[in-house]
Amino acid sequence: MENNYNLSSDKRRMEILKRLIEEEHISYQTLSDEYFVSRSSIANDIIYLKKLFAKEGLSLSFDNSGTYFEGSEAEKQRVLKRAVLNNMDGLENIDNLVDLSLMNQVHDVFVSAIRKKKIDMPESYIQSIVVSILLIIERSEMMTDSLSNKTEVNKFFLEFDLYPLVYELLKELEDEKIYEFSPEEIQYLTSLIIGSGLKFFVKDENIPFSFRGKTRHFIQKVSEGLQKDLTQDKRLEEDLLVHLYQLVLRIEAQSTVVNPLIKDIKKKYPTVYGVVWFALNDFSKSYEVTLSEDEVGFVVIHIQAAIERVQKVKKILFVCPNGIGTSSFVSAKIRKILPNIDSIETISTNALEHIELSDVDFIISTIDISVPGKQVVKISPMVSVDDMKNIMNHYIDLVVGADQEEVANTVISSSIVETISKNILFGNFKGKEEALDYLIEKQPFENKELKEKFRQSVYDRELIQSTYLDNGFAIPHGNPKYVEKTAISILILDKSVIWDNQKVDVMVLLMIKEEDMKEVEAMMELVMKGITDKEWFITKMLEIKE
């Protein structure tokens, strides 16, 4: 191993990761001596790596000889894949993990192959597939039988008729003498590639009809949670039908997809993220798959796009004193750059004083005017390129500014205050189960049998999909049919408990009846704000607690 005190922290962490993947037992002091850094630096490295493993639902172990990782080859490849994808902008950090020259070769050949087939695929998915192929090639000797049981994903294929097409793509790599794939490896990669966002592969008619029903139910759940009707958006339904189907294939194939926008998504659309996470938690239950925050983020993009379509700018007012010819010309230009505008109304300067402006978002004018409370964009009658840019910039400021204002102004609704004020608890418990039992025992069930069924449904859900969300927050919830009365309880712990490889110190127990799904939005908005600022959250809970 290379000893170098000039290593960056990122490079050092990848070297330590490699040693863990190779099942080496490592100690803080040994690493401190070898890398010429303090024990606290090594401690931070291990914290970083713990989080990396936790993203894949895995954890590091400890014994007298140090820290180590014990897992299957498939689990090791998932962690390696995430590490590589996280460092695509800093490849020098991972040259000890993978052969970068081979990765570039695989990338070039694979891209050439999909172009020949006229397959449209986002670059992020190409990277994901390339890294999976690369790891299979580089670690083929370690694979043994670890792929065979992963191809149970085929239960989702009514037919496996795409195997030959994927084989043709992989054969390009074989023809270049890069690697010869076994039938099991091709079958595994078929599952992975089809699950990588290829509408070319997955046609609507090949998706089971029952899956469409589940997709519609998911959209309904999100609509109820957000209190926005997205059920009539056919584009959303078709996009999510394919995306969710591919999502299940990816998870079943144990494929990792890193979402490069996840931090921005959670920051900009926290409420949507929270509601989608909650609904996906239910959706994934029947498939017994565990969803990462990356996957939740991709679904949020679809939902947010649908919200944008519902919340289009209502009206643009065009003030023009130059007659119908000029107004028609300008309106056509505006519609060309802002096709989603509901209406563009043209009026004269005199009429402006008498028109109702409450539903007008901004005003465009060919003359200098001032309208209190409204943005006015001054343009020339011929609508130059600069004019068009100016209109577009004002539109972007209007839409994005509204989003940012909504995120910044988190107000706890009176209904949520009423719901949680008597159910904010503080305590100290040995573990997850003890804390969960305490929370459930505090709920005022009249029917003891129903209470036990609800308790069991909470534990059953945890077995299928952890309800850990982020930054020490967990959102346990059970089957709504066992809920007597909608209630939300919050338990703030003095000392965190281990929750599926994560540390939790805030538990939010959701007991929400089907007809009360509207309560989810306000609660998830509060939770997502708390994840961003836990001190604010705890302070608010102390203020609200009766």
C-alpha cells in the first residue's frame, strides 16, 4: 500500500474503503500512523465511510482487532459502485478502486453500441451501467454464485425477450476482447440495463396491468398528501408507470443509481420530498424492496414537474397602444418562448386603469408604465432577442422566487399544532424497539386487539423498508386500517438509538386514517424543515407541547 502524507482526505478515504472491501480489519491508530494524520481525521474518515455503507443499507462491524466489513460480493459491489459514481468529477480519488483506463474503454464501446441501436439514454444512467459492467469484469473471480439469486427479478418480466438485445450490446465488448460474459452475467445485466430508464426497452404494453393500478394509487396518495389533484395528469401517469416499473427492476437487481441532484431536491422541494417518501414507503411494501434517497429524488422530479404543470402562470397582460397587428405579433412571440402560459390578454393603456389585476402575474408593455404591486417588462414593438431574454428572466424569477419563498416560510399549521400538542414526548431508551413500543403504548386505543395489529403492522413495515428518513429522523407508521383515530406523536430522545445502521433521536409516529391523508403534507413539511434545522424543530416542539 502507498504511504503518502500528501494524500487528500478524499483519496485517503477511498484507500481505506478498498481495505475494508478486501476484508481487512483496520484500527484508528494504525491508519493514523500510516497516513500521517491525526486520529480525529481518521475518525472523520470512518464516519464518512459509515454513511457511504449506510446509503446501501449496510454497516461496518467492530471487534478487538478493529473496524471491518463483512458482506457478500454483491454488497461490496454496491458500495464500490456508489463510491465510483460519487467521484466521477474526481477520478483521481478512485484510481485505486477501479481501472480508469478500462472504465473509459467500456464506456466508449457501450456508448457506441447504444448509438448503433438508436437507444436514447441519459448520461447518468450510462455511467451507472458502465460502472456495473466494469465491476463485474474486474471482480469476476469473486462473483461465484452471487448473481444467480438476484435474477429473481425476472418475476417482473412477462417475457424475457429482451435478453438477445442486451446480449448484442454486451457482445460489442466481447468483440473488443474486453471480456466474455457468462449467461448468468448477461441475465443480471439485462435486469440492470432494462431498469436504467430505457423507454426503448420497456413498452407500456409489456408492463402488467396491475402495476398501472398501483401507479395510479401512488399518484392518488401523493395528491392527497400534497392536497393537489395530480390524478388527471396523463403525462405523469405514463412517465411514472415506466419509471416506477424500472425502479423496481433496479432495486431487485441490486443496482445503485446515484442522483446528483438529491441535495438540491431536498433543499428546494422538502415538502414534496417528504410526501413522496411517505407514499413510496407504502408503494414499495408489496415488492419488499428498500428505496434509497436517490430513488425518492428521481420520483420527486416527476411529481414536481406535474405540480408545475398544474401551477402554471395564470395570466400575462400585454399593454399595447399600437393596434391589433402589433399586439398579435407580440403575443405570438411571447407564446413561442412561454408555451405553458394560460392566457395572454391584450389591452390598451386606457383600459389598464379599469381592469382587475389579481390574477395577472406580470405585465409586458411597449411603453413606460407603472403598476403598483406588479412587475412590468418594457419591450420594443418588434420584440428583439434581448426583449425575449428579459421576458424569460422575469418569468423564471417569478416561478423560482415563489418556490424559494414557500421553502423559506415554514409555518406550522393550526391543525398540526392541535394534533401534536398533547403528543410531544421526551425520553431515553435502550433501543429502537423499546422506543417504538413506548410511542405505541401512549396512543389512546380503545380496542386492544386493533392496537396490537397496528403495532405488528409497524414492525412488519420496518422489516420491509426502514422508515429512517435523514439527520436522525425516523417516521414509523403502520397500516391505516388499524388506526382508530388519526394521531401524530413525536418522541425526542436524550440519546440516539440505532435504527437500521443509522442513529435516530427524533421519532415521528404517524397514525393516519385513509381519509385523513391531507394531514401528511403539513407534517412532512414540518419534518423536512426539522431535518434541515433540528435545533429549530426541537425549540418549536417545546413551544407547542402542552
